[in-house]
Amino acid sequence: MSIPHRVKPGAESSLEERLQRVEDQAAIRDLTARYNFAIDNRDLDSVRLLFAAHGSFGSKDGAMRATGVEAIVEQFKARFSVLGATNHFAHDHVIWFESTTRARGMLSVHAEVWRKEQPMVTALRYDDIYEKIDGLWCFSERLLSFFYYLNVKDYPLAMGRLERNMASDTPVAADYPERLPTYVEMRPGHAGQPR
């Protein structure tokens, strides 16, 4: 997902419309924060309330893919069976609106994780689609991609290699940035390479 260019608030937008946009942005940021806390607290009842009934959640590497709230909850139950404590914290969040009831977003996140009986850290991004249903924003789609997912002890060497996703037994290539067209364009001849 690429982020569209910024645009100035239109002169055709009323003050009320602009205020509504700010309130919607705050509500979407609240949604993503609630997601992080619900996941860390293993509060699946709250997770259910964050997704549209037709919502989907998956990962770019294909390891996760679920559509519908109950399928998403079941997917998280399976994920939690191999995870100990987690601590997710969000960073930059860009939101752009397609209509008054539909928006897209990109959110960068780090997480501290106990997985496979070892301390791990991960840097990831969420590519989101949000929908406003009955006055509340919810996730219509969440797609996560990994910059790295590795044991804390491996962190010093991880940036020098492409296989930075070590969540499973076999390390796999990171989802970004080496595969992004803009990254490849700036590093001709280095496609798929970490440096």
C-alpha cells in the first residue's frame, strides 16, 4: 500500500466537515490503540467489537488469513497458544479518507514478545481499511507485514540480512522495505538485498 500525497483541506469543506474529519481520525487512532491493548490482554471479546462482521485479518507472508469476526478470533486463539506475554506499541499512523464512512491507514508498530520459549522483538506495519458502521469505526481489513521478528540476542546482526523474520522455525525474508518498488528504485541492482 502506498500513501497518497497530502492535500490541503479543501475550501469546499465546511468547518463542520473538517471537524468531523478530525474526530474520525481520533476515533480511528483510538481503534488501533484498543486493538493493541486487547491483543496484549488476550481480551477476545474486545477484539470481536473492533472488526466489521465481514472483516479480515492476515499477514503479507500468508501465515495468517481469516475472514469474518469468529474466524479472526479463532485465528488469534491459535496464535496465543504459542505466545506468552506481549507488549505492542504503535508509532506513526497515517490515515486517509475515501469517503465519510471508509478510510485507509498505515501504522508502524513494535512489539516485545515471548514466543517459542524465548524473548523476541518485532517491527511491523499494518495496512488497514476502516469502515464506519452505525457511527463507530472498525477494521474492515488488517494486513500485517514484518520488518523483522527475531530473538533479542539476534538483533545486532539482523539488519545485515534479508531473512529477518524468525517467528517460525525457518527464517524467511522480511516483507519490507527491500520488496517495495520505491526502495528497489533507489537501490538499482540491489533488489531483495538488505543493504
